[in-house]
Amino acid sequence: MFRKVIATATASVLIALAFSAAPASAATVKNGTPCSKAGAKTKSGGETFRCAKYALQKNAKLTWRTKDCIKTVKAYRKTNTSVTTARTETAKTIGTLDEAIANLEESITALTPVVAANVKVEQDRIAAIKVKLDAMKADTANLAKNAKNIKDYETAISWREITVRRLDTQLSAFTSKINKLKNEKSAANNNLSLISSSASTALSTAKTICR
């Protein structure tokens, strides 16, 4: 009888120990659950986990991570590397563009008074020719006689007006180049912003999936 009681008690203790140990061995694995062997794999809740250090955390210890978690973290790190490269390349590009813009602006500064002076010379000549032209046109009695001279004066005015436009175009050409370079600079900054935004989105996605 005594032996039977002892046996029953012993069996009860063993059963209790078995039940108390079961949760630890069959505990649900999730992202962040500690593990001990890097690269080890396990399954839980229909998902496959791998033992690895969480790359988004400094001095991270080994924890279980789902395949999706590891995949999205890798995607973020790749995108973030692209951001670093793009930032370096964009800085070089903008530096080159800024230098080119500065040189063109210096050229405009130096050329403006020269162009203005040449334009004034041409405009003064046009004004002088117009005085003679108007006088000849006003002499209606000699229009036929002065027809060739009138035509020559009109041609001279037309050519000098072309010269004035060409002089003005010199400055507008520099201004156009500057605007083009500024657009390239803006495009470079926008491209960097897009890449940075992609990295930010990838980071947010990775953090969400790795919870």
C-alpha cells in the first residue's frame, strides 16, 4: 500500500514536471525571440525563422527572424547604400554645375557692358540713317530719283537691327545655358530625394515586418 502511494506520488511529480517544461520547449517563436546558433532554422506558426543578428539594431544579439524580415532588411540596406552613393555623386555633380554656372555668370557680367556699348553704337547709326531715310521719303517730288537710296537705307537699317539682335542673343545664350544647368542641378537633387524616400519607405517596411 505504502509503495503504491509512493509510486502514485512519483508519477504525479513527473507529470507535473513534464507539463511545466512543455511551454519552454514548445514556446512560440517570433521575431526577436533569442536564439543561440547563427544560421539555425526553425518553424513556428507556419513560418520559417532563421537565427541571425538584427541588422537594424546596434550591437544586436542573435534572435529568430522570419524570411520576410531578413529579406526586407536586406532590401533596405541595399537601398540605403544606393542613397550613400547617390549623395556622393550628387554632391560632385552639383559642385561641377555650380562652377559652370559661376563661370557663365562671370562671362555675362563681363560681356554685358561690351554688348550694351555695341548695341548703342548700332542704335545710334540706325537713328542717323532713319533721319536721312525719313527726309528722302518726305521729298515726294524726288521719290523716283531717290528710290535706290531709300532702298539702301532700309536695307542698312534692317542689317543693323539684325546686328543688335545678335548682340542681345549673346547674353540670352549665356542666360539660357545657366537656366539649363540650374534645371540639371534641380533634377539631381530631386533624384536624390526620390532615392532617399525609397530608403525611408524600405526602412519603415522592414521595421513593420520585423515586429
